Amino acid sequence: MDMNAMLAGVSESERQRLMIMLEDMQIKEQVTMYNSLVERCFANCVTSFRSKTLDDREEKCITRCTTKFIKASARAGQAFQAIGMQPGQGVPGAPGGGLH
């Protein structure tokens, strides 16, 4: 179901308020995902503090870690999107959405 259909009958001011809330939620989710990525890759890859820069091994590990994290996040997003597009499989309680 597209956003316009979901917001049918909602006033323009309420629609704008909802869009702002949605944008705020998306920004918070992006920040949370970024922080999780940094924490996980740093913990897995940086093993010593001998110098103020990363050594070659640490840099390669960080690159692999971030690439895997981004690819996994993209795959999960695609899977959730595909599930949400199937009738009866969307958000519980949402029109046309799952768990009735």
C-alpha cells in the first residue's frame, strides 16, 4: 500500500506532521545503524593502540567488516520490503498487514 493511500482522509497539517516524524525516525535509525557498525568493526578489528593510525591489517579488517555490514543490512532491508509487499505479511495491525 502506498503512502498516499494510507494517508487518505488525513488533513494536510497532520500529513506534514507525520512526514516530519517519519523523517526523524529514519534519521535516528541511520545514526543507530552507523554507531552499531562503528562499535562492531572497531571491537573486532582494532586490537592495540601502538600508534595513532590503523596498521594495514586493521585497515583491511575495517574495510571487510563495513562492507559485510552494509551488504547484510541491504539484504535484510530487501527481505523485509519483500515480506511487507505480500498480502497479509506486512505490519501487524496495518491495513492489509500481517497477524490478524
